[in-house]
Amino acid sequence: MKIIVFHGSTRVNGNTEFLTYQAVPKEKGTHIYLRDYNVLPIIDQRHDEGGFNEVEDHHKGLIDQMLSHDIIVFSTPIYWYSMSGPMKLFIDRWSQILRDPAYVDFRKELSKKHVYLIAVGGDTPMVKGLPLVQQFNYICQFYNMSFEGYVIGKASKPGEITKDTAALKAASMLIK
Amino acid sequence: MKIIVFHGSTRVNGNTEFLTYQAVPKEKGTHIYLRDYNVLPIIDQRHDEGGFNEVEDHHKGLIDQMLSHDIIVFSTPIYWYSMSGPMKLFIDRWSQILRDPAYVDFRKELSKKHVYLIAVGGDTPMVKGLPLVQQFNYICQFYNMSFEGYVIGKASKPGEITKDTAALKAASMLIK
Amino acid sequence: MKIIVFHGSTRVNGNTEFLTYQAVPKEKGTHIYLRDYNVLPIIDQRHDEGGFNEVEDHHKGLIDQMLSHDIIVFSTPIYWYSMSGPMKLFIDRWSQILRDPAYVDFRKELSKKHVYLIAVGGDTPMVKGLPLVQQFNYICQFYNMSFEGYVIGKASKPGEITKDTAALKAASMLIK
Amino acid sequence: MKIIVFHGSTRVNGNTEFLTYQAVPKEKGTHIYLRDYNVLPIIDQRHDEGGFNEVEDHHKGLIDQMLSHDIIVFSTPIYWYSMSGPMKLFIDRWSQILRDPAYVDFRKELSKKHVYLIAVGGDTPMVKGLPLVQQFNYICQFYNMSFEGYVIGKASKPGEITKDTAALKAASMLIK
């Protein structure tokens, strides 16, 4: 089972990354740091006559990477009780992929994937991170992906995640 | 009470806009279409020595507009069970404003605002839109803004919102 | 389409009842006031050798009534952010019905029903009532019932619901 | 710090109990099995002239026990995506305690408590148990109790919880 991790953090070596490495060590699996790629916001052209315009950015390359793995880990700091902007931009554009003739099997391919979520927040994330979990669950449902589990960590300042020993332990046991 | 509406849709005259005009007619209040502005994703530099770099885009102008009104309406299509990317980018950057010496009263100013949410989705939004409502509630809590109400509409194809008569009625009664 | 309403309130002519009558007038449909019936808490004997003991109370009569209608409306005051105790007792016992040889088609029969929820609370119910909505949604999913809609009203003191004009209007438009 | 556990399960030695003993061993703390007590459903008489009638059952004794401890653990199987009926009955009656002259400090006393939740369900509890978590969070907010954490386990058949090693580990680390 090949693992790919999408890191949504905009800060290098942040708390979310640290927690994620407990689940998927750096040297294991494919680690994609979305901050290193250019992904433009979707423009909803689903109902335009000509459909979506081609977009010149890194999105399709990331999609191809995703599709070539079996397990997808979404790792995001909690920004305003939701996933980070870069991760939102990445996922929003899936609507465009769904209409792309080059990806007619997108939905079917995704239905074979196992998905995990790792999220870290500073403001009572064990409760206020739950809508984020529910959203990922709905995304998985839409594509019939198997949502296998999640870990929520609590941290705000750099390094603080090391104090959340329960989250670290849970992350180390996350991927089955 | 001055009203400002932030439209998160990337499609002109879409369902979300239509529903929103039932609450705040086009000629009433200030309507901001986020798709017409350039707002870059936040780069989390909260913990950098020098703090945040200045960003050359429209964000501060939008913040100034927001602060000069009493009622804020967030109007967003539901993209993957959450707010649209452009709206997420707009709100993510509030973290930067919070550290900006030019906006020391940002939190205090926001605490005087009344907030409404209008969201439209195609996939059982009455249930799957609820995490989005909960997130906006947490955002309001953080800033001590008063979350006055929300309307969720159901629509996917252009014009379909006109069939959701309950949502249209609710929107027309939303702002107190 | 025959309508049955299960009223979970323990107070006669309370706010929840008032709101519910906007959706289903007293003289229309079958109104069951759970407070007038004796329903004992479930004792989980799913894994007992002999299965469940027979229980002498009104539960089966209520189930029979429910099954003979097409539309089920659950009307409950929000007690501690969830449905009322009497309604919880009523639904908990469905686990026993599921194992009852006299109700082998229980799940299949329920899958034909349309379900609505009407809930009234005093403590910011528009937000704090949402977990209750989500729970009813999961119940409907389990039985493959169609969860058609819900209305949340705000009221605490007797009669206060009359001020929530938006909820009254929404209730009057609820049943399609 | 004195610990009390309220067990909501109606089955002796069930999965929820097993998981709970990882957090609070049987010989440690006070274990209350609600199934062994008689607690009647609340009748909402908050707005009756004479207030609530006295109720002859075990409720006040349980409240007294609760108040004499510092840490409260609510342990419940997930019945229809919510707490068990016996636990709901127990908590519903707090509304009566709030109006009882013998408990004028009820709210203030509870505000000193630390609360944990342990829940076990069979139907994707990691997601479908979240509304239950949110409800407990709201209950804690109401009383200004500190909601310290929760563990959700997955199990349906007797003994199955032993396979959820992540939940067992999390429970063992739950109480700080």
C-alpha cells in the first residue's frame, strides 16, 4: 500500500508536520508540501458552455501523484476551524478534474483509496476541529473513499505539539 | 446599521447570489464580490522573528470596508462541504491582520459586528452544510461577534435556487 | 400520505407543540404525545442467549401506529442539546423491535417513510441544536428513511415561540 | 482529585465498561452503574406555579455523589447516535435540580468539575459519535465545567472493543 501525504501547512517544520511524521515518517511514503506548489482557486465553470478553461499550474501533477497511491493522508493545521487555504484550493479544484475528459475515472479511482486526516489546532481542537472531520467525511462519502481515521492534535506555538502525548501516540497508531 | 455582503461565489449571478439578494437586495448595502479581488493565501509567519511580510494585494482594503459596516453577511456556495476557496483565503488572512500594528483594535472592532451566513449547496446541504455553520459560529465566538442567523439553500444547476421556496422565504426574513 | 407526529415534550401546550402545529395542525394527522404513554428504557439484551425479554408497556402499540403512516414528524424540545428523555426512550427501544420476530420487516417498512424534525430550544438552538439534527440524520440513514427537513425554533418561557416568526414560517412550509 | 464514573450501559461488563476501566480501573474511583438506580424522566414543570413536584427516586442521591467528586467521567454506549436512555434521564433531571432550593449552588459547584466522556458505538462511531461529543461539550459549557477530553471506541459484539487498540490506548492516557 503506497502512502501519500498532502501537507497543508504554510510553515516549514510546524506542529502539524511533526505530528504527521509520527504517522508517516519522512522517509516513508510520498510527502507533498502544498506550499511548494502553485494551485489557483477554482473558477466555477461547470455550467459554462465551453466548460472549464485550462489552468496553468501544478494541480494536475498533484492529482496524478495522488491517484498513483493507495493511502492518502491529509495533514492540515486548523485555520479558522477548517483546513488551510492551500489545502482548500487543492480540493476545490477537484470539481474541475471531475469534468476533465482526461480524468473520466477520477471518481472511480478515488473510491479505491483509504483516507486519513491529521489536524492540529490551538483553540480547543478536540471539539472545534470536529466540523473539519465531518467535512472530510463528507468528501470521502462523495467519492466513496474509505475514511479510515483521524487524529487531532493541540498546539499553537512552535514545538508545542510535543506536549500532546496522546495525539502523538494516536498518530503513531493511526495507519493500519 | 450598515450592511456589507461578502460574496464567495466564483460564478456571476449564481444561486448563492440570488438567494443572498433576498436577504440584502443588490441596491441595499455594500456588495463585495471576492472574485473581483486579489487575495493571496496566508503564509503563517506568526512565529517568525520579523513577523509577517507585507503582502501586495487587496486584503487590507477589504478589511477596511468590513470594519466600516455594522452587519456582515458571508455568502458562499458550499464547495466540498465548506466555504469557497476565495472566502477561505479572505478569512485565513485575518490571522495576519491580528498581528498588524495598524489594526490593533481588529478584534475589538469585530466584537461589535452582527454576522449572518448564507450558503447554498447541491448535496443535501441542510445536513452536510452544518459543519460550515458550526465553523462560522466558532469564528464569531473567537472575535466575540454576534452570530445572528443563517440560511442554507439547496441548488446545483443555474437557477435551481428558485425552487427552494423555503430558503428564499427564510432569506427574506433573515436580517433583523 | 398519512402523517403521524410524535411529540416528545413533557409539558402540555408548550412551545414545541405550538411550532409543530404550524407544520401539522392539530386536526390534521395523528398526534401522539409520548408523555401519555409508558415506555420503559431499553435493556440491551441483543447478545443474551434468550434475546430480549418481553416488556409490558405501550411501545409496540406506538410502533404499530408509526408503521401505519407515511410521514413521521419528530417534535421535541431540546433537553440538554438532545431530544427529550421520553423520545429517547421511544427510539432506544427500536433496537429491540429490530430483533422482534413480529417485526421482521421493521427496517424495510421504515425505509419507505419520510421524516421531519421539529425542535425548540432556549440556548442558541440554531447552533447548539445542530448535533441533534445530525443524530436524526444518522437514524434516518440507518433505516434508509428519507430525512426531508427540519425546523429549529427558539423559545424558553411559555409562549415565547410566537416571537420566532422565522421558525413559525419555516414550520408552515416544512411538509412538502 | 476524586473521580466518579457514571456508567450508562444497560449491559453488565459490556464494551463501554471495558474501555472505561482502561481510563479508571474498577478499584479506583467511584463507579456508578445507572442501570442499578431508578431515575424517572423529567416532567418539565419549570413554568408551573408550584414548580417541580418532589420525585421519589434515586436521582438526588446520585447528584450528591457527583458533587462530592472532582472529576466526572460519563461512560456511555452510543444508542442511536446519542447517549443511552438511562444517562439521558439522569442528565435531563438536572433541570429540576437547578430549581431545587436544596441545590442553589448546583451550577457553581459543577463549574469546578473536570469532565471526560467515553463512548462506544458500532456504526462508524469515530464520525457518527461526534454529535454526542458536541452535546457533552455544550452541557459542559452551560455549567462552565471543564471538558477535558473524550475517547470514542468501536465495538458492537461482546468483547469486540479489545480489537480497538487505539481506543484502549487513548483511554489509558485520558485522565490527566
